[in-house]
Amino acid sequence: MGTLEVRVLGSIAVLRDGVAVPLPRSRKVRALLALLAMSPAPMTRSRLCDLLWDAPNDPRGELRWVLSKLRPLLDDDGRRRVVTDGDSVALDLTDCRVDVREIEAAVRGGLDTLSAERLAELCDLGRGDVLEGVHLDGPEITGWLTAQRQRLRGMQIELLDALVRRMPAAAETFARLDAWLQLA
């Protein structure tokens, strides 16, 4: 069992031992991966269906299909990371790296306690929007996506601000300032 990393900022990716796992082309699989990776608690099947499908004939059947595509990407030998329990669905990502969760934990814990190196690492994680390049239709998912993008952009600005305040005047500082200005 190797290390697992899930990136939802920028181009969504799953890495196993640093090697990208090929993802299905399905936007719904990618969206479900992002939804569950970012959720601090299990989500109900009905909520997932409301977010991902406007009016399919069988939203729960569609959800089962998407979950069947997600399992081989994340499950390890003897370890189920896609966890379903009755009406709830979650990802068991303990001992995994998830870009969004790392950024959220750092901001929650206070950026003033972090070294400049760690801040730079976190800034590099936060390059791009949630599900960048994935177009999803429907008012529910569009609203969720817009809110998450705004929330995480705010955290990215906080990270860049904290980093720039700690960096000496140098070329790298100006590159970080440029990134900060683009987000602000």
C-alpha cells in the first residue's frame, strides 16, 4: 500500500506514490471525487444526487455507476477508501494528502505559526481553482462550485499574504506578489 494524494485544485488528480492515476473522462466522476474529498463529513446519497444530476431517470443508479468508477482509483488492497453506509457516502482519506484539506488545516491553525518554507509549499498546492477545466451544469453544483472557489481563493490570498510578509525582497517575492495580485 503506497501513499495516496488527491488534488482538487487546478486539474483534478489522484497520485499513488507520486505517479498520476489515469482518471475516467467523466465529469461526474471527477466532481464526485472533489465533493467527497472536500467534505468534512459523509454526504447523503440524496444530496449527492441533487448536486450532480438535474433530472436523470435514475439518479441513484447513476450515483452507483459513478461510485463504481471511483473505487478502483482510491481503494487499496484490503482498504476501502470509498465508504458507503446506508444512505451516506464518504471517502476515508486518513493518511492521504488532500491539497484542500492541507490548506484548510493550515489556515485554521494560524498561518503565523508556519515557516516561510511551509507557506511556500502550501501556496504551490493552491495553484488553480476547484475542478479547474471541468464544466458542470445544474444550479446546485454551480452554486456549490462557485462558493468553494471563492472560499478557497480567499484562503490562497491569506497564504500568499503571509508568505510575502516573511520573504526578503527578491525576485521570488515579486513572483509571489504577482500571484497574490491575480487572486485579489
